Amino acid sequence: MPKPHFENPKHEAEFLRHLERRRTPLKFAFAGSATATHLQLAESEGYQSVVLSVEDEFAALTRLAADLIPPATIVEAGPGDGRHTITLLQRYMQQWAVENYLGLDFSEQLLQHFGSKFRTHFPGISMASAIWDFETGPTSRVEEWRRDDRVLALMVGHTVGNPEAPGIVLKNLRHSLRRKDFLLLSVVLTPSAEETVDSILQPYRTRVFENAALEPLRASGLPDDGAYFEVTWDGSAVIGKAILERPATMLGLDLEAGTEIECFRSYRFRETDVQDLLRSSGWSPLIISARRTSEHTAIIAEAR
Ligand SMILES: C[S@@+](CC[C@H](N)C(=O)[O-])C[C@H]1O[C@@H](n2cnc3c(N)ncnc32)[C@H](O)[C@@H]1O
């Protein structure tokens, strides 16, 4: 494993600003040395059970296809390690064409890993990628890349559930696209009343998840055994915290033993929450819960 590090000095400086407030965004757990710890996590069964929902997505696309041929131009925000994208596109291409694909992500290293995997699987698709932090504002990269056809944007695998402000992310995505473009969004739903807290938290109580969540703190100077990791469910989100076992100096900040740093937050949504979020960020939901499982839902929305 590489020595813990940030992808670039800009990431490090931004991380420090969040560390000062004891709450760090999850995006850093995909970049720098955390690319490797994320890739280990993405291979694990628990992770796949949380994010992978190709059946729901494909069912939504099939309903869209009853009215029109789904776009052959696809842009994706947050493709991760690529496993989900590859499975989804393989199914997609059994029925419809894909000619152009643009992958956008916060992490350059993850995008490189993803890009080589994508090109191996789909040599016939013209593929481009670009860095974009979808929490900070819209990107012009889609407009520069696209031609005049309608675009299908993908934000799958609960990517929208992990940033601090999901509504802002959806707004930024909307402002990076044109009217009438589509969005396929898939999320993990609020657990049913029968689910126990233990069963909700079970996929997160693994060494591989803990390593992935703590890697940006380790890049900041947290020693290997310097904190214990705790996950809790607060009724709307799974929250992960590092609690310092002893004093530590991280990026020049002196932190006392017992300091709590929230380094993971994953919101769960009710179906109505997702629709409200979409509407208030410039999207009109078209197809909802085409094949709703108890855990995931996939929604297709159109840019207003
Ligand atoms: C939970 S993973 C999901 C990956 C993939 N869509 C899947 O279903 O397996 C989140 C993805 O979003 C990216 N991401 C997280 N925060 C981001 C941000 N602020 N801007 C852009 N990409 C971000 C991560 O690098 C990662 O690729």
C-alpha cells in the first residue's frame, strides 16, 4: 500500500479547513492514497450490497425506452472503480447504442484506474474523462465535449447520498447540462421499520470500510492505531467518526485525546425525498421506482 498522502496540495489545504471543524467530506476518501483503500472496499461484498442496483436502473431505462430511444451520449458523475458502470453499460448496449461517454470525478487517480478499465471493456466507445468537484459548482466540461444530441447523465450507486448537500450537487449537475437532458439517479432508501440498527450498520463494520474511511485522516498524520472508528445510525444517515485514542498533530493542528472527527456520512432517502430534491434542483422526475426493491430505487428525471 502507498504511504498515506493527498492527491495534491489543494486537496490537503481544503481538508485542513474541514479538519478544523472536525467534519471532513467523503470525497477525500476516493483520492490520493485513499484511491487504493477505496478500490479494496469496492471489491468487498458489503459495499456491492449497498451500491449496486443495476436491475432497478435497467428497469427504469426500459420504461423510458417505451417512448424514445435512450441517448447514445452518456456522461457520468462519480463512476468510482467502474464496476457498476461496466455492468450497467453492458446491459444497456444489449438494447441501445452508446457512442460517446464522459466520466467526471473528484479523484484523478480513481479516474485513471476507471479509464483504463472502461477502454478495455468498451473499445468501440469514444471515452473522455475530466476532474470535477460536483460540490463546488457546475462544470463546463460537458458543454465543451458534447455535440448536439440529448445526453443521459448517470449518478448511480448512491453517489448523491454521500455529499453534505445532495440538493446542491443535483443543482450543479443540472447547470452543467441542457434542458431536456436526462438523469438516471439511483439511491439507497431509508431502511424499513423492520430493519434493526445492527443490520443497517453491518456492511460498515468491517476493517476494509474503516481503512477506507480513515485513510484521509492518516494522510493528515493520524497514526495507524491513533483512533478508533465508530459507526452510528441517526435515523436519516449512517455516520462514521474517528475518536482519537491519544493526542495527535494532524496537518499542524494539535488535537486532544477524545477528539471526535466525523469523516463519513451517508444519507438515506425516502422516495418522496428524492423527488422533492430533484424538483427543487431543476429536474422533473419522469420515471420513479420502475422496479422498486426494498433497498434501492432508480429514478429518471428530465432537466427543466
Ligand atoms: C460511492 S462512490 C460510487 C461509485 C459508483 N457510481 C458506483 O456505483 O459504484 C462515489 C463516487 O463519486 C465520486 N465523488 C465523491 N465526491 C465527489 C465530488 N465532490 N465531486 C466529484 N466526484 C465525487 C467518488 O470519487 C466516487 O467515484
